[in-house]
Amino acid sequence: MNITVTNKLAQRLMEASGEPVSGQQLADEFGISRTSVWKHIKDLQEKGYEITSVKKKGYVLSDIPDSLEASTIQPLLKTQLLGKTIEYIASTESTQIIAHQLAQTGVSHGTAVLAEEQTAGRGRMARKWDSAYGKGIWMSIILRPDIPVQRAPQFTLIAAVAVVRAIEEVTGLRPDIKWPNDILVNGKKCTGILTELQSDADGIQALIIGIGLNANQEADDFSEEVRNIATSLKMETGKHVSRQELVRSILFYLEQYTEIYIKEGFGVLKLMWESYSTTIGKKVRARMARETLEGIAEGITDDGVLQLRTADGKLHGIYSADIEMEK
């Protein structure tokens, strides 16, 4: 869904911060009739917007629905391209599946797929990801960067920095990043990131960045098997968190950092990633398909490869592994 008149009208009412905006003023601003304004207002009310009409003053917006529809995200969005097209599905198997299908049809760079619920959400290595209805952010973003394929892996790390910056901005929490794709708050996982690639002989056709973020779950929303290791932003702050603000903030920082990476390389972003890392400098166990290594995580390379020094002094490049922190 592109930005529609309805969404622009919602934005105008949001920007009014509870002050009335006259129907005639809205009609003049958007070049439509007063009747059309009324119809758009009715559309918003049907979606859950609390809008009242104050006699001789205009329309007043007092509350917006707790939804990830385009009309709640695109107003107040500060990006140039990311999120300007939003595909919203109330319930789907996985936003990644939808995003892959859309990418193959040629949708634009920055298209975001958002769902209230995933019935088959997945993380790395096809692991199940609990995606409760209306409690989290289940989002996939389609990027089409003009870069060689070998520069694609860093986008998982770039997305991680964007997410932690957004969480900080919206909640005041200070999250940690566990290499390569987990966001932790107080040692418990609240976000996972999955980056997948569509490419051919000509290079990258699309990068699909999937983000699963636990926003407003209670402990009982998690299955017993993950209850001791998972958390949500609400559980950590004690307050309901605006999913719309989080989505807007994630898209903003992802766009900013993507631009930095393409123009200036990974150097600055690498420093940012390391400043949030809970892995660097720690003794870790890296479980890979064919072997398990233990050692000190010394840092990451400009390619995002974890540098692990084992007890024999050898430095190993870890491209993909399950990382366990030694206590």
C-alpha cells in the first residue's frame, strides 16, 4: 500500500497533537471535497482511530489503533524510501515468504512487509520463532543495494545496530548484540534478525531483512522452552511500547546506516556494532556444523566475520555458528 489520502489525513491529524483541524482546511490541503474528507475520516474510524468532530472547530484525533497497518506507520515516517510502500497482512506464515515473493515481482527498494501474527515464523537455521498476534513486530524489508554480493553479509550486522538504536530511542533501554543476529536485553533475547539474498549472475537482486521483535508480550505468551531465555520490551520496562514508533525508528536507522555503508564502507558501523556487542572480549563456545571451538572473541572483520582466538593462540574466522557465552 502506497501513501494514500487517508494516510496523509491521518498524518495531518497526528501532527495536530490533539488540536482540532477543520474539515474545510483538510479539504483545501488535499484538494478534495468536504464529503470526501468525511469519508476518509469514517475509514480511519473503522480502522480503530478515535476521531471526534467538535462543532465549529473540526476533527480531533485522540487515539490510534495498536496496529501495524500502513496508516499507523507512514504518518510521521522520517525515511526517504524505506516504508514508503507497506504490504500489511493480519496473519501470515512468515513475512519472509511474502517478501521473497514480492521481491521477485520487482517491488521497489524499501518495501516493508508487516504482519500482526506469523504462524510459521522462523529464525536462523529454520528455527521456530514465536510470533504472537499483536504483541510484536514481525517485519521483512526488501532492499536493492547496488553493491557486489560479497558485501551482503554485513547487512545482518547493520540491521542489528539499527534495531538497538531504535529500541534505545523509543524505550530508553540499552540492548546488547550477541553475534551475529540476536538482540538481548538484560541477557535475554528480544529480537532476532534473518538476512536472505536473491542474486543471479548479474549480482544482488534483493536483500530480504527479516526482523522479529518482542514488544508487548507477557511471560505467559512465551512457550515453556524459551520462557527463561526470552523477554519483551514491555517486560523489561513495565510499560506498553508503541510498535508504530519502533517500526518508524528501525526503518529510519536502517536507511541511514545503509547509506553510510554504501558510501563509506563498514568502518564506522563496525565500531558502533562492537560498542553494543556482548560477545567481544568474552570467552565463548562456537558450535558449527562440523566442529566446536572455544576461545576469546576478539572482534569482527570488515566482512562481519567473528575472530575467535583459541587456547593454542590460533585465530579462527567464524562465518556461521551458534554462540554460547561461557560463564
